[in-house]
Amino acid sequence: MLKALCQALSLSLLLAAANAQAASVVFLNPGFSHEAFWVGYSRFMQAAAQELGMDLRIEYSERRTDLALAQARAVLTGPQRPDYLVLVNEQYLAPEIIRLAQGLGVKLFLVNNGLTETQARSIQAQPDRYAQVLGTLTANDEQAGYQMLRQMVAMLPPGPGPVDLVAFAGVKTTPASQLREQGMRQALADFPQVRLRQVVYGGWSRKRAYEQAQLLAERYPDTQLVWSANDEMAFGAMQAFEEKGRTPGRDVIFGAINSSPEALRARIDGRLSVLMGGHFTLGGWAMVMLHDDALGLAINRDGLQAHTMPVLQSFDQAKARRWLKLLESCDDMGVDFLRYSAEGRPEGFRYPFLAKPVDY
């Protein structure tokens, strides 16, 4: 009888310890709850949380800053505050949320869009007004914008030019959009025959890009290159050019960023000539780091708080087929997240995903 009681007590203590160790995380997802990129992003995060034994809740702000702020206030001031709040500096919203978090004991982690230099300086100058940020993970957006245009130009038939280019950036007040555009403009310096006719801000929206592209296709009928900061805008622009009798991949070279199933299929069939993708994994890697922080392990082992990860990579047709198969079969793409944790590793361990892309 006593032995049975002891066993029951031991089991209850083990369960209590397991529950106590389950770090709680809320992710303020800035996208629409039906948006392919952000839904896939959330699924990868949830897969990481499940394997790592973490409690993850996701709130979609439906691309509304007012809703994002309301959600942040509810999370930070509610009766059950999480251990961690993961947020995105979409439309420069992060400083206000960091201010709201001051003194509340919730650790903050930024993904995809970090603070701008101006924002970071302002926050550092007022340490009593803002909470500390545990870390930041962003993608190699500038490099991706640069590489995408270079690959697009390489697909042009030989000739002196001129070659007309139109570009669809995302949102002016979103760092990732700014960096991708900067990369594209840097690549332009290498190709004097390419004329950037116009940059428009499509707000990441297929519908808006379609409406803008209707005007651009009319205004610049000789356009041969269409550079887009995401896939939704590329598909909107593609529809408008097709309605003008232009064939994607033959008459017009389209490039885009994102690795949604639709984008991968378009890369496979050649409608997208250049595709960069992989940054939907950032949230999953952030979960690995938060898991380790919850265990008391140092996550800034390289001395850095902010990291730019080389997650954006170019997809040829073979890689697009492989990724499409993985995405259709499982949300975690077969990743063993515990393998990348610092738990049980020697002191000199460094997160491998910070240095190079994970090979799928």
C-alpha cells in the first residue's frame, strides 16, 4: 500500500515538474489567418513547439496594427501572461509593444523584421521605458533581393538592351521589404542595360499588385523583368501581364520571394523563373532558442543578440519539387528540432542554423 502511494506521488511529482517546465509562448502573427506564408509559418512553429514540449498560442492580427496592439496589451496585462512573446516589427510596431512589456516579466523575441537602427538607438537611450529584447532572428532579405535580380537578368537573351524592369515592393514601413528592395537596387548597379521603370508598393497583396500591374503593363509595354518581394504580388502582376497577352517565363521573366506550395508549383512549371524561399522556418528556429533559454542555457553564445540567418535560398526546379513534396507530407519538413538544441551540448556549441541554411 505504502509502495503504491509512493509510486503515485512520484508520478504526480513528475507530471507537475513536466508541466512546470513547459515554457509558454504567444506569437503575434502579423499576417492574415488565411495567408499562405503566415499560415505555413505558424504550422512550422507549432511543429517545433510540440516536439520541444512547449505551449504555443498564435494570434493573427489580420494585417491590422490596431488589432496587433490590442492583442499585445491583452497578452501582456492578462491574468495568464506567457513566459515569452514573439513579435514581428511589421509596420514599425515593435517599439510600442516593447514599451508595453516594460516591467511585466514577459521575455520578448523578434522574428522576420527586427528593429531599425533608429528604433534601436531610441530604445537604448531610454532603458527605463522599454523592456529588454532577448533576441532577434531575421532573414538574409537584402541578399535575397540582390540575388533574385541577378538570376533574372542572367535568363535574358543576349543583347545590349535596354531592358525594362518593374518592381513590386511590400510595405514602406516594413524592414524586410526595405531590405529586399535595397538588394534589388544594388544589383541594378551591375547591369546598366536594365532600366528600373517604376517601383510600386503592393502591400504584399495579390489583388493590389494586380491592379497596379494593369497600369504598369499599359505604361511600360516592353517590360521584360518583373521583380516581386513576395509571391502573392508576383501572381497578381502575372495575371495582369497575361491579360495583355504576355507569357510568363517566355515574354516576361518573373521573380519572387516565398516558398508557398503555389509558388513552388509555379517554379516547377516555369511561370516563375526565379524563386527565393525558406524564411517561413525562422519561427521554428526561434522556438529552439526559447526552449533553451527556458532551460537556463545561453542562447547568445556568439555574443550577438540579433542574427541574420541565411534561410532564404534559391530554388531550381528540382529543389522546388523536393520542398513541395515535404510541405505536402508534413508541417515540420522532417526536422528533428531537438537535434538543433543546445541541451546536453558542450560549452562551445553554436546553433548550426545561424551559420548556414538547413539542408532539406
